Amino acid sequence: MVGWQGLISRISLAAVLVFAAFGPAAGAVDLAPHRAIYSMKMGKIRAGSAIVDTRGAMYLEWARSCEGWTLTQRVRLKLIDNEGDAVDTDSSFSSWESENGLSYRFTVRNLRNGKVSDDLGGKATLAGKGKAGTAVFERPKGKNFQLPKGSIFPTEHVVQLIERAVAGENRLFRVVFDGASLDGPLEINAIIGSLIKGKKDAEEALTSRPSWRMRLAFFPVKARASTPDYELGVRLFDNGVAEDFVLDYGDFTVLAKLEKIEALPRPSC
């Protein structure tokens, strides 16, 4: 059976990556600041899975400032194993990324049955576009990572995903640091599907735009593993909104569905 703490850490990390990657950004890709609520439930249960049910919700709020972009996110999940034992998890994540994509700050707080299991925070910088950088944790102190050349932060990652999709390309491989765990930077291999045209008569303007189905595989850089820690399937719109997604942990999946969304104002800088 997968240990509870390791499992919760993986779920929290994946959820964070889904939405930390989908924040507003500048440039040719015009992503939309927004507030959204997602319901989460069990998907497939494969042979040998220790987890038999999960239910929960995710709240996120993106806000754009003149200097960069901030994300506030909270995920609450109850997981039930094949012996009937349950664990309530409550994960909070916040981040700020500079407009030029070279500076990043983050905080993470995970609770398990009301007790703190993770309390992380720190900052990261890159020497320049395409250059190396460093990540320094303030909590816990002394935990640092060297970021290899070509590393990027989450907002830049989604910008590049959408740019590739718009150009008709179907793959993107990048090293991304988000600070959501002590695993360090991640190698993310993305497969991009065909264009899905937007519906002009859709009730919600934020989800009436062109979109693509994408499949992302996540590998901790330090592990050098041949198989991913987990995979993510997502429908991503060209404004950065994720309508639904599937978190795949191998022996089971978790589904998330967009229930409510509203646009947030942009600053006048």
C-alpha cells in the first residue's frame, strides 16, 4: 500500500501544478485572471489500488498585478483506502511570479486530519532567459536546489504550452520549478492534441474559446526515473482556463470538473 504521506504529497503537488501553470501572463498569449471552483472525485480504480474512493473540491483565484501574477489555491480531499480508513487532507498553495519570468515566490501548507504535514516556503530566481538559477527554501531552512539551464517557472510553462499548441506542434519538454514539494524541479513531458474550436454561443465567455487536450507526464529531475511519478490529462483553453482534468497515479485516477468560474479585473498599470 502507498504510504498516506507520500500519496497526499503527490496529490497536492499535482493539483498545484495543474493550476499554478495556468495563471495569467503577458506577451502573445493573453491569459485571463479568474476565480474558479472545481469538484473532485474518484475516477478509475485499477487492480491493486489501495485507494478506493476520494471526494473533494478545489478553489483557486488568480490576480494580476503590475509586477507579476499571484495565485491562491486550496484543495480539500477525503481519501478512503481498501480497509475503510479515511484521511482528510487540506492543501493551501500561493505563489507570485514576476512578469519577466525570472523571479518566483511560493508558500505551501498541507494538513492531514487537521495536523500540519508540510509547511514550505521560499523563492527562486533565474539568471536570465534560458539560463540556470537557484531555489532557496526559507521553510525548511537549508533546503536549496540548483535549477539547470533552460529551467522555467509555471506561468512561463503554460505560455509555451499554448504557443506550441497555436503553432500546431504536438510536444513540449521542459524543466519546471514550482516549489510545491521538496522534490525540486520537475521534468514535464507534454503531448498536445488537436485544436478544439470554440463555441460562439457558449454561455460562459471564458470557456467559449479554442482549446486543446493535453497529456503531461511529471518526472522529478533528481530521481532520473524511466516512468513518471504521475500524469495529467487536461483540456486547456487559449486563455489559460482549465475546464477539466484527470490526475493519473497509475493504480487510480482523480477527476476534476469545473463547476463555477468568473473573470477577475485586470490592473490599470
